[in-house]
Amino acid sequence: MIKLSPASWLAVAIVALVQTVALASMVYGRVALLRDGREIVAEVIPVDPRDLFRGDYVILGYTFGRAQVTVPEDINQGDRIYVTLREAAPTQWEVVGTSSTWQQPSDPSHVVLKGIVDYVYRAQNEAPKASVRYGIESYFVPEGTGRELEKQVQDKKISAALAVGSDGDVAIKALIVDGQRVHQEPWF
Amino acid sequence: MRSPGTHPEIANRNLDPPKNNMWSYRKRIDQDLVRWREAGWVTPEGETAIRQDLEKGVRTLGLANALAILSAVLIGFAVMSFVAANWQTMPRILRLSLMLAALWGSYGLAGLLARRGMTGFANAAILLGVGIFGGSIMLISQMYHMHGNPADAVLLWAGGALLAGVMLRSNPSLAFAMVLVIYWGVSEALRLEKVFWPFLIPWALISAAYYWQRWRPGLHLSGLALAGFVISLGYRLNDGHAHGLVVAAGLAVMAAAIAGERLQPDRPALWSGALNYGLVIALAGLWALQFFEEPALDVFILLAVLALALLIAAIFWGLRSGNRGALWLGYVGFSVEILAIYGKTIGTLLNTSLFFLVAGLIVSGLAAVAYRLHARGEPQPATP
């Protein structure tokens, strides 16, 4: 930017505009998912029961995420995976099957989540099992409220209200503590 | 008189245009001024005037610009820690609007500063805008509880930095883009536990921007990043034992640089840079073969001799062609190689005194070679 001509002002505007569009599309994609996605409620299993609220966000674990997902033989760490779930009992979702490509669930009550294989555990004479990350493993809470919420959560069950898109994308809508939704915000 | 340790060959070659390398320029002119005054070419008043002019250039603009860049980095960090502190008492729409206002404000400020000819400050404001773009990505991820792959966010940020760097021709922003891409490549390689080839795509784009800008420090950043990538191949390919390939790649780069210098002698900086990064790659591969792979003794001795020969060749080349980088790599590499061999062999086959004797003989031979070269390279005395 040695000399600034009207053309350079255009360059400045283009940079700011392209970056604004990038940020806006991030927000829009998320809001569309939260608004249009199918809502499911899934039970949360604490990752470390002694320290659920580390700082000001919660680390959330799911029964269909941690080390127990049977995956196809040829799957590798870092691969994309589609996991089909079925609600066995209220908020208890269990894995029906996994695939490396998107597949329409045979039963309309089933739901398919898109995830990334975090780690594959291979044992002899057994199908490999994997930890799967869906991008719904953390929930930020306002500064200073983490510890308070932690007290509230003890001995109570928490679950997460999730929005699932038609392509398997998934987002957290809210946390549900003892039947009450906490910290749910408007979309914008 | 020249201070000891300055190689005459190198001092006589003007490798860098002065503006690109203010510090070495100042050092050189300091020495030259004394010589010129003693030769009677420059009056003492002239020398004082030149020195004052130099001081002014460095002290005011250089320092102010450096401080401006630092302040942009600090404010960028302030924005990010503000984000991390979870300002969730504000509605989301307000948070988003604030971020966008800060983004547009930074770029607008950059435009105003550039218009007034304050290029350094304008670059700092651009860097601040890029920092706010990254902070906004993190803010949005946090606001919507997106816990996806953090590396994707870094890549998006790097894209924004590259865009700003190219559109506004801002070198600090381009440098930051490369830093982000390196971070992205390393974290993806660690996550996937394999060679992360996609790294080469943004690397090539940013390197092309450096070349287009004719920005030499940026090209060094590119060379460093690519050398690191090639060296990492040795630990990833062939079950982590591909260091021979790394050595071959490094030697091939060096050969290409030497051939290139013959074919296109009008671009010495490009070829000497390529030669030095080739040397770094070849040495890293040789060191991995010697000290990481635990080879048999005869193989180890062969490799050590090869490494020392390569280093002596680098010093020789550095002196002959005025390639200061090769010279220093040669000296430093030689010392490290000797120390590493010492560490590996002490108490095993060779005893300490024998080792020092051998090392001493090698170094004295090197000194003799260096002395002869020095004597040959010494220009006819210009000073009375």
C-alpha cells in the first residue's frame, strides 16, 4: 500500500467485505442448523465427574461417542464417519450402524450424525471400535457461572438438546439440567 | 582495517540492497566509513553528516513502525482474550456487530494511514484487522458452541490474512498467513498421524505472494516451512524410517541450486537461498540417520564422514561464492556434528583423547584450507 488511490480504497473494502461474508456465513450456517434441524435430546455422560466445569465451559461426553462405536474395518483416525442412532429409551441414544458415506436411515425415527474419528482401537478377532467427535463436546457458559452450575448438576442428570441437519451436521441448542433448559440464547 | 572475522569476499559483495537489511547495512557502512575517512575520500564533517542521517532513519521510522506492529499484535491479543473471557451478558447480535465494527474500523484506519504515506502504521492496522478477523472466528465458534476441528478455523483465518496481504500488498499480513498455515499443517499432521500433503497448497499460494511482492524475508519463511515439511517426511514415510530420502531430497535441492546458479547467474540470492535450505534438509536427514536410527558402527562412521565432508564443502562454497548463510551453516553444523559424535562415541569405541586428536586434526586441516582461501581472496590493499 505505498500509494493509495481510489482503487486501493476498493481493495480495502473488498478485504473487509470478504472477511465479513466469511463470518456471516459461519453464523448463518449455524443458525440455519439450529432453526431447521431435527431436535433430539441425548443424555450426557460427564467426562471427568470431579471436574465437569473446567473454567467456563463444560466438556460433554455421549454414549455414542466414546470408545464404543463399532466402525468399518477400513476406517482411519481423522476420517469422516456417519453414525446412525436409535432412541432405545428416552434420551438414551444407541448406535445402530456406522458408515463412511452418508446413508438415508431405513427407519425414520433413526437419526444420522456426522462425526470425525478421533481414535481407533483395534483388537484381535473383533471389529475395530472408535472414539467419535461430533463437534458437540463443549458448551460455553457465562464467566463465573461454571462452578454454580456444577453444584446444580451434581446428582442430577444432564442432557443436551441437539439440532441435527439433513446432512448429519449437529449443533447444541441448550443444556437440560433436571428438565430445565439452561443458558439458551436467541439465535442471533 | 577490517575487523577480524569478516570475510573479505563477503564484505566486498553487496548481497542485500540496503533497505532490505537495515542492520547489516549499518554495520557495513560503519566499517566502510572509517576506511573511507582514513583514505581521505570522506571528510570528517561528511562522515558525521552521514552518521546523523543514518541515525535519523533508523531511530524514528524503524522504531515507530516496529512499535506499531507490536501494538497491533498486543491489541489483537487483547481482542482474543476478551473473547475468551466470555462476554455473554451481551446479546449475540451486539457481540457480532461490535466485532464487525472493529474489523471495518481497522481496515478503514489502514486506508487512512496509507493515504497519509504512513506505510508502517498502515501495515500495523491491517495486521490488527486480520487479528480481529481471527478473534471473530473464535467468538462465533464459542457463541454457537462449535467444537469442530480447530484447525479448520485456523485455515479460514490464514485465508483472511492472505487475502488482506495480497489485496493491500501488506508483507506483515502475508508473514502472519504463513505462520498460521504452519500451525495448521503441524496440528493436522499430529491429529491425523500421517504426512499432511494438503499443507503444500496454501504454502505454495503464500510463497507465490512473497515472490510477487519481491519480499526476501518472506521467501526465507517459505524456505524454512518447506524444509521443515521435507524433514518431517523422514519421520512419517516408510514407517518413520525415510531419512535417506530426506538426505537425497536435500542433496537434490543443493545440486539444482548449483546448476541454477550456472544457468541463470543473474539471480544469486535465489540460488544461494535454495542451496542453504537444501543443506539444512540434507543435514537434518543425516543427523536422523546417525543419531536417531542407531546404525551399526561402520554405517555410523560412513555417515559421520559424509556429514563432515558436506559441512566442509558448505564452508568452502560459502567462502568461494560469498554465500554467508552456507558459511555459517557450515561452521555451526560442523560444531554440532563434532559435539554429537563426541556424545555418541564417548566411553564406547573411541576414547576421549583419541577423539579430540582426530577432531583437532580435522579442524586444523580446515583452518589451513580456510587460511589459503582467505589469502587468495584478499584483495590488493586499498588502504594506505
